Amino acid sequence: MDRANWVVKVLDDSHNKSIEYKNRNWLLQNVEKLNIHACVEDCEANVFKIAEYWKDEATILIQEGEPVKSKADFHPGKEALLIGKPKELFDGYLVYVYYPKE
């Protein structure tokens, strides 16, 4: 299994359901290009984690397969991918999945 599919599988397994199709496609196309990784133990995000990462200009937030340009464009009722550069890690990104409250 290549890394892109492994990252998607980790996100799928984190909530026992598949991430949305457009977000999945975006991720599959960008894992290698952006050096994106997933942490099995911590791959879910909430609005607080999104707000914390949003301060860093390297953060990417994806909803419906498209980057969210501003805080006002983030829709808390839709799934999102939070791609951020952890301060204590490597040269690359970690991805987290945000699921709206059900």
C-alpha cells in the first residue's frame, strides 16, 4: 500500500467511516507532493485545533476538496481536512480530519 492510500485509510479508520469523496481525492493527489503524514494515535481535529493551527500561515484547510481561504469560509457543519506543520516534527505536514457533530 502506498503512503497516500495509507494516510486515507488511517483517516477512514479514525472515525469508522470513509472521508468524503472530494476530500479523499484532494488528499490522494497531494500526499506525496506536500509530504503529508498521518498519526494513527491523533488524527482527528476539532474546532479548537483548527483555530490553533489557523494562526500558522503554512496551515491548509480543505473542505469539499478545495482550500478554505479565510476563517469566514470555514463551515463547521461540513467535514474538513486540517493539514498543518507541527512545531516539533519533521519537514512535512500532518493531516487531521474534522467531523462535524452528528
